[in-house]
Amino acid sequence: MTVRNRESGASLVVVMMVVAGLTLVGLGLLASATLSLSSTDAERDDAERRFIAEAGLQRMAGDITCSLAGSPALGRIFDNLVMLHGTHGRSRGPDGVAGTEDDVGRDYVRVPHGRGSFTIDILTFPETVEEARRLEFVDIQIRSTAELDGQKSTLSGVIRVGLRPSRVFDNAYLMDNHAWMDGWPCGSLYIHGNLRANGDVRLAGSCVRGRGTPLYERVTGTDLVGRIHDGGIIAAGAITGAQSCEGDYAVAANRHEHEDRVRMPNLSDLSLYVRAAREWNGGSAGPDGIWGTSDDTGGSTLQVWDKGLGRYRTYRACIGCNVGPDGVWNTADDLYGRDGLPGTDDDESPFMILDGRIQPIIIDGPVVIGSPGPDGVWNTADEYDASGLRPMTGAVIILGRVSGQGSIYSAGNIYIPDELAYDAPPLPHLPGSGPPPGTGYPNGPSTLFPSMAEEDIEAWLALTSTSPPAGAYRVRDADMLGLFARENIVIGRFTGGLHWDEVDAWLANPDNESREDLGADRLPNTLDADEGNGVWDVRTYGADGANQCGSGLRPAGYAPGDVVPGSGEDLDGDGRFDDRITRGSVDAYGLPSGGPSSFAFPLNINDRLDYTAADPNSAPPLDTDGDGAIWRGSPLWTDASTSHTWAEVAPDPPQFDSLQAVLYSNHAIVGVALAGPSGLHEYYGAVIARVESLFGSATTVFSHDPRLLGGARGYGIFLPRELEVQVRSWKSE
């Protein structure tokens, strides 16, 4: 695939947000200046100085946001602010105060603008990279001083650059594409929450029954603050064919066209989530200062029952990315886990089988499963094998019951071969009208509409197992699981089960195109510029350090000519071209052979595949720690077997009432699963992907978990983050 440099990119949204905010300030100042022009020359000069000062603020805000653009490593998102300080010479002089006359090296001193000039100071910034990496947000105070005819005017402002939980999770179903919901007869599809797309929502001949989840600016505790609208069907493009919808979806006020796109979190670099996992419960690197050694404290936990041992194994924080007792990455002891001992319960692998069919999987906080490869840095070339596959870096198989609140970040695919359900689900299942408020809804999947009245949602969010009468309700302390895959989420027996030909057909349909050749709007079949031209249109870093904005800084680890992650047609933000997503296949050795965009997996699911002999496939999977062993998974099948085939663990097809988890992939969510004993087949939580191909039963339900509103703050799930830039304040000095 040819690569072509192009100016477009999602990261520009951040810059535009700031520029838009500054433009509003500029318009206000300009209006004020216009009124003053009929006055004295002094008043005219004063207005012009203020306008020049505002231009200086725009210049600096652009540099700040450009310093952040195109960096996939959210865990290091503020590093460039430190470098920006160095570049623009915010070095304090002898007086020790930033922004005073003895500061040295400022390159924005008396920059000509119109009849005058401006000088810029950044008054606050992270002092060191280490400090920057500990921050959730940075408030940057900027001061711009304009000079004209020997007179000065000064404006100052504060820009907050931070990370927030992504807003994609405010929806029951969201596609970073067109959402195709056509052809569903009445009584076959129910959506309890928002149906949203970053393209069109197309409902031709469909009788979808739905009730939206109201959107709010924020959630504080259980208080919903700043209602935006009632939710419903939301499209960045058009909503077509909705005349047969039922429930709230039938009401025009609940259809929202041409809304802003919601940005998909980039999971190509998992360093932020590794940090969050390690620091969970007050975790630290211990006295040696090295993460992944035996003196680490705290951290998130994942417990999986081992029938052979007759007890739980406990894993912590990042499974597959510890350095082992020697403190050196990519050596033979990396698999030993936190205790530093071989052959013990916490031995790790970048491929994990999580089987909760006999005893529930127990989770507390975010857990990362996968390996960043021999160099220890995420999203680099050594995570791929010779054929472009990443088959053993973070693959997860999970089924059975789950207890606790947490999330699994997988560096590869997540496979759900059979039922996955909460051990202690929310009671009631969704908010009801009561009495008391928030109660009254059934305790399981239902086609009844939940109550989306604000007081009922707030009351439901506040319910715990101690709410009177004790034991009748459980919401805030109920189980909650996020499954967040860097690659795909696959449900059912994908190796040859029933109806998978239909899954394949929809993945191959041009209307559901996933190949990164979609043009400027990143949507299929819109016939926009560059769509389908056989060229991967992206930006690359220039030799002068230019990033996606055309100026600013190149993030650490990137060289001139490298693709700016997330720019142009790089939809998943990994800096690598992705072909159409396919099911793939396995070869005669049982190894994946479907190409770099397939989600194939070995036919036999072993606890250990050790290729110490001759290479059977000419392109073996990666040996991440150099010991000759591949996919060193722990034998965690609940029947104590060390090997299973897909046919043994994945019914054909699986049938269950409710798949309970928040599902997110910036690639595909695919699968085949039918209704359980209730006659319903529900996805409870959220289904968020670039594309999906799900084959379901006659009655399918998508139910949004309202605990996700406002970013699920206060819960153990720790949602994927996105960059946010806010203009906090402006004033004239």
C-alpha cells in the first residue's frame, strides 16, 4: 500500500477546540475595539494592542496543542510540554520567578504583528518529565504582552490540558462508522440507551424499539449535572429510515442529526493503563524503584481459579510485562510474576486463559495483559512477527462468571467463546420508576423500557446492598467489567461454527468497510477525496520536528518520515496500515495464517506452545522473553486440562441471556450467539467499535449500563482516556 503525506488528522480536533475558544475571545475584543475606533487615537491604539496581545495568545495556544498532537502515548502526553518549555526558553533567571525580565532564551520576544509586536510567557508548566507523567491534567498559564508605540497591554489566560474518560461510553451502541440497523422486524431489536454513529444511522425497513440515555456534561458522585439532551438516536451524519421506529426513537425530538463526532480512544500504546494498573490501591515500585520486581506494592489484582492447585492464582497490574528478579527487560525470568520465583501461582504470560465457569474470576481495577515486545516500548515494530501478525501479545480468552469491578486491557484480541456474566449483577437491572425512585425494573434482561428520568437514574446509582431493605438492591457495589481490546473482540466458535459465513459476508461488505483507505471523512462509500484510491493518506513527521499541526515538536521515539499516529487514514492510531478485517484461518500446524488484519487463533488452545525445535511455519510467533517458549499461558482451564480445542469450549452457537461487560475495540466486534432460556439475547454494558458483525437471535437487546455516565468515576473499571483541552479563563491585566 502506497503511503502519502496528508494534512488531515483527528488530532487537529484538539487544536481547533483551542483556536475556537480563542477566536471567541478575539471576536469579543474585536467588537470592543470596533466601538472604540470612533473615539480618540489613544483608545484606538489601546484596542489594537489588545488585539495584538490576543494574537500572541493564539500563537502560544497553537504551540501547546501542537506539542501534544500525534502522540499515541497518553501516559507520556505531557512530556512535550516540558520540551516546549525548553524550546521556548521558559528558563527562570536569577530571581527564580517565571515570566520576569531575567528569564533567558525566550524566542517569542517582540514578534512583529501589524504595527506592533507581542511577547509571550508560559508562567506554569511541568518542571520535569517525571513530574509530567504523574499528572492527570496540566493548567498552563499564558501571558501575552503587546507593545505599540512604546505602550504595553497584557492579556493572560489558563488552558487546561488533561485526560478524561472517553464519552463513547455514554452510549449503548456506537460505531465509528455508519450504523446499519436496517431490516429488523418489530419485536426483534430493543435498545435501552443511545444508538450512535460517527457517520449515518441507517434504519431502512427497521422497527427498532428504543429509549435513549440522557447526556450530561458531568456526573459528580450520583448527581447528574448539566443535561445536554434526552439521548436517543445520534448521528454525526444523517438518520434515515426511522419512520418505523418505536418508543422514544419514534419521537423526532429524540433523533439528533449532524452532531459532533465522538473520538475513539487510541489503545495502540497501553503505557498509561499499565501505570494506572500498577498504581492502583496505592501501588509503588518499591525500594528498588523498578516496576515489575518482587518489592512492588499494591496494584490492581486479577484472581483466577486453578482446579489443579485447588485455589486462586493472583496476578497483579500488568501480566506479561514484568522484568523479573534481575530487573532487566526481555530476559528468561520475566515470566516469574511479582514473587520473583519460577513455577509459582503468579507466573505470567502475555496470553491468558481466564475461565470462571467453576469459580468466578475476581478483578479489582484495571489489568493489562500483553507484552510491549523486546524493547519494552509499546506500539513498536518488535511486537509483530515477520508476517505482520501480533498473535501472542495480549490475547485473552475469557468466559464464565466475573466478580468485582475492573477492566482488562488486551494488547491483542479478546475471545469470548461462551457465556460471560456478572456473579453479582446490578439489582434492579436498570433504573425503574419505583417506588422507591430508581427501583421497579426487573432483576434481569427485559424488553421493558427503563426509566430515564433524572431522579430515577440518580436514585438507581445510589443503591447498594445496604439500601433498605438490606439485600434487595445492589448497583454501586455490583460487579462491573470492561473488556478493552487493542485489536478485535470475538464471540463464539469462530473456527468454523454456524452462521460465521454471514459474519464474513458483512465484514467484506463495502458498506461496512474497515480497510484504511476511506478518505478524508474516514467513512465508507461517501465518495469523498482520496477514498478507495489505493494510497494510505497520512501525515509523516518532518525533519524539522514538525508534527501533525505543521509546527511544534516531534514526540520522543519518532523519527522524520514516521507516520503521525492517528493522522489521515490511520483510523486506529497505531501508525501502521490496516487492511480489511477478516476472520482469517489456521494452517496445517494450527497457526494463524489470515494476514495482519485477521483475528485467527490457533486451533488448539494450549497452555504452552514451545517452538524450541525447527520452525514449523517459517514465521513463528514472537518469543517475547528470549527463552524459546511461545504463549506461555498458565493452565487455567477449570477442568485442569492443559489443552482444549475451540469445539470443546465454544458451543455452536453459544446461547445465553446476557453477555455482561463493556465491550470496546477500535477495530471489530464480531460473533455468533443466540438467545438463552429467557428468549432474549442481551449485550449489557456497551458495544463500541469501528465496525461490527454480530449474528444474533430473534430478540436482541442492547442495554446501556448507566453507571458508565460521566466516565464511571468512582468505580473500578477505569475507562479508556482521551485528551481534552479546555480554555479555563481569560483576563486583561
